[in-house]
Amino acid sequence: MPTPPAIVLAHGVGGRQDLPLTLTQLVMGAALALVISFAVLGVAWREPRLDTSAGRPVPGWLARAVDARVTAWLLRVVGLVLAGVLAWSFTRPDTADNPAAGLVYVLFWVGLVPLSLLCGPVWRRLNPLRTLTAWARPRRELPESAGYWPAAVGLFAFAWLELVAPSRATLPVIGWWLAAYAVAMLAGGIVFGPAWHARGDAFEVLSDLVGRLAVIGRRPDGTLVFRNPLDGIPGLRPAPGLVAVVVILLGATFYDALSGALFWLRFTQENGLPAPVTGTAGLLGVVALVALAYTVATRQAGRRGHTSAERTPGELAHSIVPIAVGYVVAHYWSLFILEGQRTVALVLGDEGFRPYSGVITPTGVANLQVTTIVLGHLVGTVLAHDRALKLFPRAQAVTGQAPLLALMVAYTVAGLLLLFAG
């Protein structure tokens, strides 16, 4: 049986030569933008402003339609149909024209971010694994100490599958991973009930985190509202494993950029170790570095802000979400547009389809990459600043954030250098 070529989850078709500025100018400009924004926030934003209870209620007919039982069941059916389409792809020949890899890596993994950003945490309603365990009565209560740790493990496992696993675009590799994941989620759902999917399903957690940035959301009392997209994410409260989830999201995207850099490709080929060993070590190393930088900076901010250094990392974890979203858009935009079209065509049986690429240009992609990365960090800075105003005494509300500013600048510089390292 022929083996399809592995899908390479490239960042896009842009590069340093497509930018109006040199890479040095770009990095310095991005860092300066963060510093200036921090100074402006310190002067003009002196009281907490983000409010999870804010927002304008949606029209009554829209609220009734969203909350209707028929809508819930319709979305469940859609989720089962999508799972059926994926299962159907495994009955097809394992060739480059099989849509399975595109369905998993492009339309699902990448597409879940913009879908959740527009519509909120939709995977909670579409998730076929949640639907299949909806009948089960929980036998145990999910321990508080479990928190988001199962989701963190699932996210890292998927990142390894996407970025490191040998033959990761072939049906056996994708199929065995999905089967193992489905068994774990079904078992957890049967034992612990819906709480397992909310905290343990990596993709539900991802959709929930990104969906908190949507313009449509719910107040704490359940009212469906149109809101400032920054009013939703502060409602994310610290829990075990939450920091691990956001660090893995960001670190995996950093490693994706690193894995496409020429110096890393050369190192992988010349070090004498099997590529999966080097890749696994690289992924672990990048995630560990991102985690170390985040932990040191947030704990130092807690000390400077005269608050609990142990508490601060969890309290500021929500500020990493828009940064991760910015990197996902930057890295995968062109892949999603081009391979997404091709995957849909393959599902429909049009193997000769040629994707429309008119909206993808090198300069456009390069500019989009820079914009989304810098914008993600600016939004993260705003979220961290607003939370710091609640955590720190007034006298230390601004000066205590200096380590956070250093962290944002470091992430921005590292991200841009890795993105354009090829």
C-alpha cells in the first residue's frame, strides 16, 4: 500500500524578504510597541475594567434558538456526522489523496481556533465523544486535584503526533492515536461524567479557552450576551494543570516554528540520532523553556507585587491565551486556506481540485504573521495588566508588572526570530 507524503504544517509562504522592514527593525519595533503600550496602560488604566458580568443581552429569539433542545441535538448530530466522515476516510486507500490527515490536522486542529473565536466554545456541543457518553451516570466525582492535567497531557500528545511522530500523515499512525484518545475520553466520560470532558478533553479545553475571547458569550448567571471580547477570558480561574495547558499550547507552536528553521533541520540530519528522538527532545525542551520563563516571570511579579508568588502563575494564565491564538493564526493561516480547500475537495471526491490561492501572497502572509503575533502579545499585556490591578496593592500595581513586560518582550522576540528563521 503506498504511503502518502507527510503533511508539513508550515507557517505560510511568507519570509523575511517579504517584509517592508528588516528582521532587526521588526523585532525592535515590536518590542518597543510592547514597552510603549505598557507605559500607556500604567498611566491611563489605573483601575480594573474588565468585567465578566458585562455585555448586552442578545435578542430573545436568538437566545431561545441557541438554548433550544433541538439546537443541542442538531449540533450533536453534526458532530457525529463529522466523526463519521473521518471514519469513512479510513476506509479509503492510504494515499496522498486520502483526506484523513487534512481532516485531523487542518480542518479540525487548526480550524477549531477560528471557529471557537467566532462562535465560542462550540466543541462542547459538537464533541462526539461527549455525545456517546451522555447516557452514562457518573460513578465518581472528578477530583479537584485532577484539574486540567488530563487535557494538558492530551494536548502534548497531539502536539507530538502532529510535529514529531514518524509517518504522521499515514492512516495507521493517525488511526492508532485517535483510537487511544477516544478510549481514554470515553472511559473518563463514563466514570466521571460531563466534568471529565470539560477538564480532561484537550480539544474541549482548547475550544473553551479560545471561545472566551469570542464577542458572544455568557455572563456568570448564564445570560447570553454580546460583549467586549476581553471581558470573557478573565473569568478563567486558576486550577491545577491550567498553566501547563497554556504553556504547552504556546510551546508547541514555538517548536513548530523551530522545526522549520534551517539550523534545526541541519542539526536533526547531522546529529546521528533518529529524527523522532531529536524531535521529542526538541519539543520537550521548548515547552520546558517556555514554562520556565513564564514561571520565573510570574512568580517574580508576585513577589514584586507583594502577593503570593505561588498564586500568580495561575492567576495570569489567561493572558497567554491570546498570544497562543496569535501564533496559531500566524503559523497556520495559509495552510488552513489552501489545504482546507483541498481537504474538502477530497471529501467530495474531486481529486483534481486546485485550491484558489488568490488571497495568499508572500507579502500578505508575512504582514499577517507579524500583525497577529504582536497583537496577541498586546492583548496579553492588557489582560495581565488588568489582573495585576486586582492582585497587587496600588503602590506596586505597575512596578510589579515589570517581569511580565520582560516576559512578553522575550516571547515576542523569540517568536518573530523563530518564525522568520527559515
